[in-house]
Amino acid sequence: MSKKMNVRQLLSLCLLCGITLLGIACKKDDKATPTVEQAKVTGLSMMLSSDQKGIQDVNVLFKDATGLGGKTSPNVITLDANTIYTGTLALEDATQSPAKVVTTDYQVTFQVASADATFSMSGQEVQITTRAASTGSNGMLHVELKQGSQVQKVSFPLMVRQ
């Protein structure tokens, strides 16, 4: 009978060791998964021009070392009515050394409020089409910068002049 007890004890011990090893092998890694560091947009520039005679080029520049998210530029973007502008958009992350252009890291969308203009973007090229001149107060251009689940927004006062 003692042999039966020894066999039972040995089987129980083996079963206990197997369960313990299985638990250790299946244990999740407690180390935090490293997160991918997302760029911080600290500067936005648009260089725009038109083929129409007498129309001036427009350069838009807004920088803030703490990031552009949620900010409104104090500079008004002034465009001529009934004009098509083309140009480039550049987003910069100056928190890196040296500063890095991060435009291709973001999906950029534009929304215009209270001004007769449309903005579109393909790659880094921007196209703006204006129609009627603004009356009364300035409109607003809202730029949304999306990278993964991170969304930053920056706004610009916008005037379409005659």
C-alpha cells in the first residue's frame, strides 16, 4: 500500500509541477510595451502662389514651441477673391534636435468657416480656391492634424478680399 501512496504522491507532485510550469510559461510580460513617440507639431508653414497676374504670393507661418494643438494664430491669412492658389504645406517638430519636418507623418484636413474658399491637399501640395470676398468679420480656417489616434487642431483668421 505504501507503493500506491508513493505513486499517487509522485503523480500529484508531477501534476502540481506541470501546472506551475504552465502558469509561468503563459504569464504575461509585466513590462510596459514601449509606445511609439509621436511627433509634436510646433510649426506650420504654407507657401502659396497664383498664376493670375497681379495676385501676390501668400506665405503663412505659425510657430509655438509648446505645440500648435488648440491654438489660434494671431496672423490673418489674406487671399484675393476669385483666385486659385497652389503651394506646399510643411509641418515642423522643433522639439527634436535638429528640428524635423513631419508633414508626411500626418493626415491633414481643412475646414473653412464664414469665408467663401475651399482648401484641398494631395501629398504636401495645397490648393485653395476662393470665390466671393468676405463681408464683415474674418472667417476662420481650421486645420486638423491627425497622427494615429492623436489629433491636433490649429486655427487661422481668414479674409478673402476683393
